[in-house]
Amino acid sequence: MNFDRKDHSNIRLLDLYKRLLMPRMIEEKMLILLRQGKVSKWFSGIGQEAISVGITNALDKDEYILPMHRNLGVFTSRDIPLHRLFSQWQGKKSGFTKGRDRSFHFGTQEFNIIGMISHLGPQMGVADGIALANKLKKNGKVTAVFTGEGATSEGDFHEALNIAAVWDLPVLFVIENNGYGLSTPTNEQYRCENLADKGIGYGMESHIIDGNNILEVYNKILELKSSLAINPRPILLEFKTFRMRGHEEASGTKYVPQELMDEWAKKDPVSNFKDYLINIGVLSEELDAELKSVIKKEIDKHWAITQAEPDFEADLFDELNDVYKHYDFELVEPSSEVENIRVIDAISSSLKQSMERHENLVIMGQDVAEYGGAFKITEGFVEAFGKERVRNTPICESAIVSAANGLSINGYKAIVEMQFADFVSSGFNPIVNLLAKQHYRWGEKADVVVRMPCGGGTQAGPFHSQTNEAWFTKTPGLKVVYPAFPFDAKGLLNTAINDPNPVLYFEHKQLYRSVYQDVPKNYYTIPFGKASVIKEGVDVTIISFGAGVHWALETLTKNPEIKADLIDLRSLQPLDTETIFTSIKKTGRCIILQEDTVFGGISSDISALIMENCFEYLDAPVKRVGSLESPIPFVKALEDQYLPKERFENVLQEVLAY
């Protein structure tokens, strides 16, 4: 192995060696503790330490790194106190996730490290967002994100590289090619000779680096970092390396040919660097023994601190109150000066006023820039706010949602427009596994609004007409809003943008240009979790949201003899159960109208809540009305049959006659 010290001092070389030793010696202790049953699980990075240590030490302390399981050297090189790492692995309360997630599934703003989730790929999109924030700040900072060769087959990998290339984002995409994805060898994972070749398809610079040579890693990153400060761009780095242990310890390594193990054992990054330092007179056997003794004492000391920490005691209040970041809602009253506008105008007004109010707000989505979006809601925004903040995206919903999360991590607010709510399925994973869980897992906000043009009635067929709010109302950590009127659309969207938690904001397409209302011209807010009582009566409680509110209004207009409480939920998560229960106790009857299919929809949960909390007040069974249990069709006759609008009146009469 050839080492090039360049002009690095002896002190620098020794520091790199000590930083290589630290993760290796921690791992050796963890493997002993694992055999003793004192550690539950371990993902080994033995044989790969040079990559983590070399990259981390070449970057500035305030530059974000997004590591994976086998990158202990990232954490130790950022000088995280060892007892905090040990407490994290042991599920202690002083760990970074308070016992809520294991191993390296965490982030820490204190040390500018953003950990992975088990789905691997999305963190590359997060890196894009962090890098975009750096580029908007013009601070010259670099972001490094790690992945294994296995995750390069994931769609998120390709989406993230494409975005970074198109936007010239200063990201180092680090591939640790260690030969196996669990037990699957590389020749069963991809056909190109080198993964670095994949950069060609994205017009991206790429390099192949010996991942077991600490100086080659360190020198190359220093060189690239200096270059990126002048010419921001993404770079794909393939590090050839090998993991000397199993995927995790229970897996073993029987699937690896022994000759391959023997070959890579000769390339051990620690022992080879040690020999080099001894050969050039920087290190001696005596000094090496002394360094190892000091490190061992530090490891043992911090392990003792973790062991002395009391066993975890569950706290129900903490658990439930850490799902969302605390948000002190700021009520901004509407002015008396109004204009008669449509839902679509109200949304556009909110976005414009919010962009003026929050200079760190970025809007992203397909065709949202010069074209103004599929529904022209952001028309004129590029002229007003510039392409830096109003960004057209490639068709890659998953990586864009992940990038929005990265923007939030690095100090920005993000709005992502799904061109149609149906397309959110392509971005489902980062919404429910990154955005929704992030604050609960490690206390970091996810300041992202996902706009969801949705709903039927426009004969747009099964891929442009779904109203899929139930996919998200059941996911703890998300907030879900669904206005039916222009006034609510503006005020609730303003609140969604202010709220540091992830919000799914549903906009019914059929209401865009058909519903008018006098709406205040000024900026104002409406709190989440407060339903609107549209009509009051004593006969029955009608609960709905979105287009269903207007269908209910039409029905009541046709049947003036029915005196109903008509509740427009507006906010589905959080849900205003107080208004619902108060109404039920008054009327004794309830019907819930939703556009979604009935089974598994939010009406089912509302019905259950009513039965559990208001059973003694009911004079009739709670009825649910929704669309047919089929995908939404295209032809008008079929769509009319599918939607519940016409069936609602009959069921309402049944409830009243019970």
C-alpha cells in the first residue's frame, strides 16, 4: 500500500492514526460485549475505518455529514463524548434518541451529523437539501453523504444524484463498495465495472479511491473540498473497501470465500498505516502501545459512565409530547378589507404573503417556476422571488421530499407541491419515515409543507383524482389539513407554513375555481384542530371536509326542513373532537360524509370515537357515506356513480327516520 504524506506534519499523521485506532478499538470492545450478551446488536465497520476517518477529518466541523451503520469513525472524529454514543447504543435516556431508535439511526445538530433510517436511500436526498441550503447561504460549505454499494440500486440514489447534478449542489456522494449487500455479491447487484461510472449518466465528476488508504482518502477530500469552494458541484466517490465482519454479527461471513477474506486482511487500513508510520519514524512500538493504552482507558471510563446510568423508565407524557415539535401558534387576525376570490386565489395569496414574510421559505415542485404550476397557483412567483426560491424539480418526488427535509435541517422552510396528490405515492417513504418520525426520534423539526391537489369531479381518472388523506392521518408525526373554502384555505396554509412540523395540505381541485368567498387581503392565520360549524340545528350532526361540505350544503338547501349541525373539520390531524362531541350530545344523530372510500377512511375513526365517547347520547347508529370501494374511474357517468354525493341524501334521510 502506497502512502503519500504530502506536506502533513508528524503531528497530523499521528492524529489520523489515533483517530483510526479509536473506532477500531471501540468495535473490538463491542464485539466482546456482544458475546457476553451486554450489547444487543452490532454492525461492524472493521476494515472500512479509513473512509469515515479520512473524510470527516478533511471536512470542517460545521459541515454536515450523513453516515450509515459502519461509519463509527465519523462520530468519533467529530469528538462526540463516547458515553453518549454508548448510551445511544444501549437505549439509555441520555442517548441521542432517548431509547426510541437504535445504533446510528439518529442525528445531532450539535455535531452536524444526520443519521440514516433503515431505508438507506432517502438520506441522499436529505444531503441534497442540506447542500441546497448551503448554496442559498453562499457559505461555501460541502455536504458528505455515505451509502453502500447495495443502496446504489435504489431509486432514491438515482433521484438524488440527478437533482444534485441539475442544481450543481456541493455534495460528496460517498459509496463504500465493500463487496456485499448483506450476502449478495456485487456481481449480482449491478453490471457496470465500477459504480463510479454511474456518474457519467448524470454529467457528474467521479473518482475511484482506495478506501483502505487513509492518506489517499484524506488527501483526495482535501483537494476536492478546496475545488468545491470555487466551483460548487456534486462529486461521486467510489471507495473500494471490504467489511471483515458480517452484515451484522448474527449474519456471520460463511458466504464469503476464505481467499477473499485473506486478501483483504492484508489491506487492513489500521495495521498498514501503523507500519508506514513506523517505517518513516513517526511512530514506534512503544508509542503505539502507549496510544492504545490511553484510548482503552478512555473507552472503559465512558463505558462505565453508561453502565452507571439508571435503567430506562418509560414516561407516557414525554412519549406523546415528543411526537411533534412544540409550536406556539401565533394568531394573526384578519383585516376588514376583503376581496371576493376563489380557493385557488386564496392559496396563491397565502403562498405569496408567506414568501414575503419568511425569507428562508423555498417552494419546489414540477413546473412551479416560470410555468406557474399545473394549476397556475405560483404564476409570477419567479419574477417576484427568483428561481433560487421557486424551483422547478425533476420528476422525482421521493428525493424532493427528502431534500425538503434537508432544507429544514439546515435552517430553511420548504413547500413541496405534488402536481397531483396521487403522485405522493412516489414520495411516500420519506414522508412517513423521515418527516413524520424525525422529531420523535431525535428531536429535530421537519419544517415541510406538502401541497396536495386532490379529488374527483373533473373526470381525471384513477391517477389524478384520488383523495388520499387517510394514508397520512394514521401516521403519528404528520399534520393533515383539508380546507373547503377560500377563507380557510388561506389562513390554514399560512399556519401550515409557520408550523415547524410536517403538514400535508390538501387542496380539492374541483373547488379551485368554483367556490368564491370574501377573503381578507391581509396575512392572517387560523389554528389547526378547530372545526368550523357552517350551519346549526338540532336534528342531526353532519361531519365532512373538502368537497363533501359543499355536497352537504346542496343537500340541506334542497331540504330546508332538515335542521342540521354541519361541521367542516378543516383540520383532520389534529382533529377537533370537542366540537364533534358537543354537537352529537345536542342532536343525538350523526352522519359522516367523505369523498374517500369508506373502509379505512378517517370517517371510520371518527365514527369509533363517537361510539366510544357519546354512545349514551345517540338515538341512531352513526352512518358513514363515502365513495365506492373501487379505484376512481374516468368517464363522467362512472365517476358520478363512484362519488357519494347522490347517495348522501338517501342515507341522511335514513338516519333521520331511524
